[in-house]
Amino acid sequence: MSKIILKTLSAIGIVFLIVVLFGFGQMPLIEGKHFFNKYIDTEFAENYTPEKFEQIKTGMQLEDIIGLIGKPLQKKKNHKDGTYIKYYYTSDGKLLHDAKKKGRSDYGDFAWYRSAITLNSENIVVAIDKGWSYD
């Protein structure tokens, strides 16, 4: 009789532990990388890939960049005098945009991969910004 009670309590304890661990596993990683799809919350420009972006080097011309990875998602003047322009090839919030398109308010928020280049007034790459952002 005591073996049956012990086995029953063990089974209940194991089921409880599984439920608790499953619950913790469902909690989103606050601004962490998604386990299965690291780019899940990163919006890419049309022809952009991280592999193509790795080929960009300082000193390259804008026309070469556009030929390689296409047009950016957005561009902004970097200084008050407008001598530098930053081209953004990725952005945050892909999951939010997808949820809004589907009329949903639930979405996850994960780390995103940023990729941007800074060009001088002669359209030459002077800086490359790439890496993970946890914001």
C-alpha cells in the first residue's frame, strides 16, 4: 500500500514539475535572442542578407553597396550640417508590425540585428554599424 502511495505522489510531483517547467519555458526571453529563429524580430531591407552585409567595407562607394544589397529601409542625416548620412538596412519590431497587420495586439519582443552604414558627402562608406541590439 505504501508503494502505491509513494508511486502516486511521485507521479503527481513529476507532473507538477513538468507543468511548472513548461510554464517557465513559455515566458518570452525579454529582449533575448529567439532560440529557433535569431532574426525573428528583425525587419530586413528587400535584398539584404547578413552574409551580403559582411562584404561591405569602409571606403566603398554607395553605388557598389546598392548593387550588392539594394536600397536601405531608411536613411537619416547623421549631423546637423548633413555631411554624413546613415543608411539602415535592418530595423526592430518585425513581430509588432506582423501582429498589427493581422489585427492582433499580442506579440513577442526579442533582440534584433542592426545593420547600418554611414556615408560622407562623397557617398563613401566611413563607418559600419552591425550587431545585436537588446532594446
